Amino acid sequence: MLRAVSTPDSSAAAEKPAFLPKSVTHFGLNSIAFVIVLATMYGLRTHLLKVKDPMMALCAAVAIPVITFDILILKVHKRSTTGIDWDRDFKPAWGRVATKLLGFVATLAPFALAYWLFPEYNAQFYDPFYHLLRNFGPGLSIASVLYFTVVDGHMKQPYDAYWMIGRALLGHREDVVGAEVKNHYKGWLVKAFFFPLMFVWLNNSTNNVVHFDLSNASWSNLRLYDFLYQWIFQIDLLFTTVGYAACFKPLDTHIRTAEPSFLGWGVALFCYEPFFSGLFEKQYVAYGSPYGGFGGWPFLEHHLTARWVWAFAIVALITIYVLATVAFGIRFSNLTHRGILTNGPYRFTKHPAYVSKNLSWWLASIPFVSKDNWQLAVKHCLALFCINFMYFMRAKTEEWNLSRDPTYVQYALWMNEHGALRFLKNISFFGYKPFIYSPWPEGHNRMLPIIPSNYHWEESLGGSVEAPAPAAEEEKAAASESEEKPEPEKT
């Protein structure tokens, strides 16, 4: 058993890192896609751009520029984190590719069964998602064969989770690394749950925004505010949906790790349908004011300037929220690690989306205002505090998961000293502290335990050794794996 300790010098260095790590994305380049989305929406609303499917046009306005900039400028396809070497000779092993395709089918099968079995997914709400599958399913099936063939021919370590699942189905369970397959299925569970939800919301939101009537907007009503509110969240859904769909190793947008804890999954799913509205909000945390939001508050109805200042504050907060999503480019997904962001809004706080969105709810719903019933106002405030706490726990569980990556440890420690909320670091449970993880089960070579690079290891039974260099350990693992795994027989 090993435990991590720090020397006085190394501890000080770990607490005050000298630099902000480089972000996995480029906020400036992603902002160009954001501007293209704004222009596309303008064209759709003014009928300058006539397309059959406005939502797909908007998705293309995100995906095409972001992918183009990522490849041509950021060279994401050449990053070591992809696990792909494009300079090596293209030599796919056809038996291995066939095994991976078998594993791919076995990966999708339980989620297809869930869509068929659970009443939630038989509701009319999900019709746009099933329409998407009918239109693009056959083409994606053919593209999948090409994708697995090309990627396999260039992978440095081609024996991935798909191959392991395929080998297990062929009776070779000794080739399976349990931790890796478990992480693989968790990543797909994230996509299977969230993509249909986000896609349907995006479909409905796009229709609302494209056809939103602003002809009656005036100073005396909040029609313009309602439009901006819907549009901002439509943009958030747009980048989010594309992010769930564009999950590929060659683009370095693949899932490194999925949330490993039940707590992390629980607090995340609390915030989404069908759990939130169908259960938690209705039965436990209803926090809306009797006035139906700040627009119906009599005080603001009689002070129009104050009401527009209030509305502008909400719009400003949710704009920060959507810019935090834009910073991901095509990498956004809940409960996963797909690279560390350190620029854009994430240059100022580790959780800009959570902070801004939760603050906006206090202004938009005014739970502290009630009709001559202070007890009801207190109940509403406590209910919203419960929701805020759930988002706080989402933030903490995300930090625990991302702390397996030394880049995030460096980033979070830097934010302790330079972030906009650095004054909270000395308050228990608010400030970030490095998390030391035990190694993965034997045989799992994809992820190493994460510790600051200047920590030293001390064996519990006595004696002191330095932690192995991650790069050297990865090379050793790769060499060991290539020696231990012979070329499988052709299927």
C-alpha cells in the first residue's frame, strides 16, 4: 500500500503553481463559431436563409467551424491524448476490427433495449429523436465500419474497450480489463441518457426562437427579455447537443473518464428530466414565487426602469452561462472528462456555468417574495437553497473526478490563488485541495493515479521511493500490453 506525502518545499510549490495550464480548447476560435450561430439565426428569422431543417443548419454552424479550427489551427488530431499516430503505416488488423464491431454492437444493445422497454422513452416527447435515428441510422452504421477500420489502423494501443467486449463475447474473458470496460459503459450511459434529451429540447427550442414574434415588444412588456432568455438557452442546447454527438478519438473529443461515483450521478440526474420536474420539483423543492417570476412582481411592474435593470442582470448572468458552454466547443457532456478547460469564463472560476445559472434563478424566480405569507417565502428560499446545494455537490464531484488528471490539479491550485472566488479558499470545503487516488486495478494501464508531480511516495511498510514518471509508466504499460496481447485470430 502506498500513500502520498509532501516535503515542505514540494508542498509549497504544489500550493502555488507558477502558471495556468494550457486549455484543451481555444475560446477565441469557439467564439467565431458562436458568431456564426448568431448570424445563422438572424438569417433564419429574417428568411434570408431558407433551409428545410433550421436545427440542422444551426448544428452545422457549430460543428463545421469548430472542427475546422481544431484540426487546422490547434492540430488536435496530432495530440498524444488521442492515442493515434497518423505517421505510422496504415495497417488495420481485420480480425481485430471485426471484434471491435462486435463489441460496438454489444455496447449499443442494452441502451437500445432500454429505449424500447422503458415507458419514458415511448412517450411522444422523444419522437424527434427517433426521427433522427430513422433518417441517419443506416448511414451511421456504414460510417461506423469505416471509422473503426481507420482508427484501428493508426492506434498506438488498439486493444481498447470495444475489442475487450468483443473478445469476451467470443469466450476470451481473460482479455478484459474490468475497470476499462466499466468506464466505457458509463461513458456510453452518459451519451444514451443525455443526447436524446438535449436533442429534443434543442428541436423544440429552435422552433420557438426561429418563430418568436417580437412585433409587440415594447418598454412596457418583457417580450424582448423573453426572446433573449429563450435564445440564450437555445444556443446552450445547440453547443451541448453537438458536443454529445461529436465524441471521437481523432478529434481528441473522446471521453477519458466518466463519473465513477454514485453520488456524482445522483446529484447530476437530480437536475434533469424526468427526475426533476416529475418528482423533485413537484414534491420537494418547488421554489417559484406566487407572482410567477419577477415579471409579475407588483413592485417592478410599477417601476419599469428597475424591472429592465433586473431583467438585464438576469440576461447578463445567463450570457456568462452560455459562454461557459461555448468554451467547450464540441466537447461538452455531463459526468465526463474530455479535456481540461482553462480559458474563457473558466479563466476566472472553475464553475462559471453553475455560479451564474444559480444566481440567475434567484433573480428570475424571486422566491423571497410572497403575497403576505412570509413562511411561504422562507420555504421557497430553502427549496432553492437545496437546488443550489445540489449544484455545489455537482461541482465537488466533478472536481474529484477531474483530479485524476494532473492538468486539472495544476489548474485548480492556480485558481486558488488567482480565481475570482479565491477569497473562498480558506473556507472549509470551498477551497480546492489535491485529491490523491489509489491506483487502478492491476492490468488497467489507461489511467494512472493522479498526484502533483513534486510529491513523493512513501511505502507504508517503511522506505521511501519517488513516484514513477507518468510518461515512463505509460510507455512501460504500452510495451507490456503489446507483449502480452498476441494478435487475435481472424473472425
